[in-house]
Amino acid sequence: MSQETTYLELSEADGGSHKFYEVTVDGSELTVRYGRIGDQGQVKRTSFANPDRARKEAAKKVGEKVRKGYAPAVPGQRQKRSVSRRQIVSTRSTARRAPVLWRYDSGAPAFGIFVDRQGCMVGNEHGVITTLNHDAEVVQQYRLPDGVKCIVADDDWRYAGCDDGNVYDISGKVPRLAYRIAPDIDIYWLDIYDGVLGVSDSGGGIAAIDHEDEFIWRRQGHGSSGWMVRCDVDAIYHGASKGVTSYDWRTGQQRWHQRTSPVLFGWQEPGAVYAGTSASQVARLSKQGQSERIYQCDAPIYSCATAPGGEYVFAGDSSSSVYCFDAAGNRLWKLGTGCGSAYSMQYHEQRLYIVTTTGALACIDASEPAIHAAQQGSVPEVVDVKAPPRMPAVLPSTTVEITHVAGDGVLVECVEEGGRLRIHVLSDGYRRDWLVQFPKGIREPRARYLVSEVRESGRGGFYRAYGDIRRLV
């Protein structure tokens, strides 16, 4: 039996949607491929009882897309649209060199960084995420479909936002697709709190997306180029070319707006947000919108971070320098990185971790004795870390381990509701009417899965799958 393929595209002018949708029926198997025009896209395969059912499902899916404005097209005629990437002309710092303990060359300019007690991660423009422990040993690598914009944490979950418009859960052994962002959103940055994702984009837009990757709201912010977004229990804080704005995460209603120079990076503490700006400043704002402090640097600021509670404020500029201030705004030091300008940074236990324009993840000893020695010109010899030869990079997966025994774990089931696949808990002791946040690419109608844990969200109302996932057959 020959294959039957239908290929559709939706391409709008002025930066609108630019995406494709392809449906192939091969016997009783249905394959759907979709994504941005010019990309390989995501693939989902479903098997049916017979070819007739597969064809009916294909016709249904094509009809849904045509009603949304898709039209038949020829693959390859339209070209891929470019993805925005931050362009920084990095100059060499004239300051004394910082006490860099070690550095790892990720192979491409890097935006994504995450540090916790277990170790640190760097994600670069080639889509490679490398995890190192605090002994500077490479322990794991993932390879995502496109450049990594940022890496963020939400309790015990870790997520990476990519240039393919998707967000991947990188908490487990393999990356899983967690959120599908609209193809017309060119992600600049994202943050997440209790399953609610905040996304800022190249046009200065801001959106809140729920645990089922459905828009809670979406709106245009103040200005363009939204490089800053931070989320907490009450609000989403957005920084763009005309300043910082706070929105109610439930409604999208503006709570306040504070005008600043164009914002190029953002950080937050429980009581304040910090905006790195093109005016060579880090601005500290209260979460009620009051301007509280200015930390003055010598060049445009492309990254910033704080020690817990804002005891120290760190900044990285476009001239390959890093700064440290006390909470009152006094500059304590300025030192050169020796490995490019810091696109992102994070402080952890007297060490400042940066990822840079050269693709380096560098660990700086930010303790008082080490900084004092560096200011006098004495720094340790930098250790250049290498990944083990032939270390395999784990790719995103849509396959799951199979089990025949409903043993340890929580039993969940995938059902179709309103044209979407939803997950509900079947095990005793859980609410059957609550949905479960669950990887998108492995959902199959009527399938049952065993999950290591299912945890109630902090705000309540839904559960979150955590740990290993196995399909019960």
C-alpha cells in the first residue's frame, strides 16, 4: 500500500506565523511532522487498528489545520526565516584578570547557565548542554534540536528554551518536550514558577503559558527586544527597550511599569528585581515598582546576578569585565574574564559562574582573599576542562521504557479531551479530575504509564510528573 502525504504551510507577513504541518498515512500508521518552515520539525507517530481509521484521523487533522489558515504547499519553496541571536562586539578588558579556577570550552557562544549543589550546566548556540560537577568534571551532555537560549529551574525540574520555539525538560535521563511555544514567537528569554512559563520575545512581547502549554495570556510589552523575564508566585516581570513592567500572572493586567534604559538582562531576589541595561547600569527595583538602587559600571551590561538576599551584586559588561558591588551600591571590584564577555552568570557558594561570547563556562573564585590577590596581580593557573573522548550527547526522545507489571510508581492514563491528549492519575489517593503535567512527545491515546512520582503543584489544581516514566503494556 502506497503512502499518502499531505503537506500544508501557514506563512504570514510582517513576522507572523511561518510553519508547516505534514501528515503521512502508511498503512495503519499515521505520522505527523510539524514545526517552523525550513526546520526538520517534531515527529509524532500513531498506530491504528486498520488503514481506514488512520486515514480518517489524518483527514481530521488536515481539516483542523485548513480551518486555521493552513494551505497546501510544496516543501522547500518557502525559505526558513532567520532566528534572532544576540550580537555583541566583545572587546578585551583592560582590568586585571579575575581568579578563574577552571573553564570549559562548550564549542559555541553560550547563553544558558544553571548552577546548584550538584553541579553546573552550560547550553550553547549549537544546542549542546553540558553538565559538570563542582570538581570540574564533565558528567553528561544533551543535544537539543537548536540553539539554547536559557536554562531555568522550577523546584526539582530543569528546563531549556531553544531557538526551535520549544522548551525541553532536562531533569531526567533524556530530554523531553515540555512546552510547545507558538512558532511565531522568537524566544529571547524565559522563566518558570510552579509550572507557569513566562516567555519574552524579540518583538518585546510577553506571554504566560500554563502547565498544558496553553496561553494564559499574551500581550505586547513596552518597547522591543524582551531580554528579561522573571516569574514568582504573584507576577511576571518583563524587561524590554523601555524599561521593566510587572504583570499579574493570572490575568496579564499590568501592575506597574518603571522606565529605564533598554534592558538587556534580568535577575530577581524575593523582594527585588535587577535589570542590566545598555546605559552601563544595573537597576534594582522593588517588586512594588520603586527604583531602589543603581549599580554603575563602565560599559553596557549583558548579565547580572546576586548573592543570596542581594548581599552582593555582580555584573558582566560588553568589554569582558565582571564587577562586584555591595548592596548599598559601592563598587568592590572590577576584573577581566580572560575568556570573553559574560552572556549569563550565576553565583553559588563564593564562586561566580559565567558563560561567555567565546562559548566558555568559567568558574571564578569570588572569595575575599582570592579577589584581593587578583587585584594585586596574583591569580591561579586556569585549568582547561575537557569532555571525555567520545562522550555521547543524549538526544530528545519520544520513546519510553516498557513494563508489563504495575509495580512501584503512580499509574496515569492518557485520554483525549477536546481534541487534546490529557493525563489523569488512576492510582488511589489522588484526584481523578486533576490533570498531570507530562511530556508532550510520548502521549498516546488510551496509553497507561507508571511514573516514579506525581507531585501536587504549589498552587494546587494539577499534578506534575517527576522521575522515570515507563509505559504499561
